[in-house]
Amino acid sequence: MARYRDANCKLCRREGEKLFLKGRRCFSDKCAFERRAFAPGQHGHSMRYKVSNYGKQLREKQKMRRTYGLLENQFHNYFEKADRKVGVTGETLLQLLECRLDNLVYRLGFAPSRKAARQLVRHRHLTVNGRIVDIPSYHVKPHDKIKVRDKSKNLDCIHASLKDMGHTSELAWLNVNKAALEGELLEYPKRQDIPTSANEQLIVELYSK
């Protein structure tokens, strides 16, 4: 399967803001965005130009796509699925992305980043409703319970991530039991409850052309 293999910090620098792709490192002095808050490349430090409407829409799409760790075709498929559903397309798109299993493992605090959460899922460390699921894109529904397998409860990376959960606020649409290493999706998140700076309306405008 195709995946992004270049430096993650370049993505934050290109989008001009932290996307929190590397977990604990993003909160430390080692964060590349803190040291070099300009676009990567030879001319990144001197790039000064007026951004068109299309450019703004493209950057919002790239920012959201990179935040959730998706390739272009994957992201576009999510948009088409959201567009077919009843409701506000932008909000539905965010709900679909937030209900991915790898994202919820990250939101529950079992992993320091979505990339680390994806690895936990692929290595079969988690169950959904008592059944092992190793598909990061698995769609979690309300009242589904995500739990760390008994044989994986001693993993240092999980406990270290839960200890660092102070960096993020708890979400009203998730319930997490740190002692039992399990969590539950209470309901589909509303737009105002999703912690993201992306403007999904610009993405809808981009794909609607």
C-alpha cells in the first residue's frame, strides 16, 4: 500500500502551522516548526506571494488530508461519501474522518500520534466490541467500544501516551477508561466539538468545481 515516507515535519512547515504529526516531539523544543517556521525548500524562507482563492482552498484540503494521514485518492473517496449523505457535507466529512479507528485510538490517548495509532491497529493490539480489528480505516459507530488487548496492556508506548494526555482536552463525544484501557464512541461528533483549525467549507468549494 502506498504511503508517505518523507519527513513529517516538512508537512507542518508547508502548511504554516503545527499538525501534531509526531506526538510528544511536537510539544518539545525539538519541534522543527518552532525552529524553522517557514516552508521547506531552498526558497521557502523568502516565499512571499498573494494566495488566490484556489490556493487557499488547496491548502485547506492539504492540511486536513495530511492531518489525518491520508493519500489523495483516499481523501477524495471520503469527500464523495460525505457528499452522498444527507446533511452538511463539510461536517459529514469531518465526522467520517474522526470515526476512523486509527483517529479514535489517537483521540482516546492510546497513541501519541495518528501514525503511531495506525501501527497499533495494524499490529492487532486493539479490539472493537471484543473483536480484533487491524484495519486503520475501520468506521467506528456510536456505542462501539475500543479496547486494548489483554496481552498488549503492558506496552510502554500506550502508558506513556496516556500520561501525556494533558496536552489535549477530553472530548465530550468520547468516554475513556484509563484504568481498563478502553474507550467508547458516545455519538457522532458535532462540528463545534471537533478540535481542528481546518475550514471544511473551502474543501467543499474546491471539490465542487
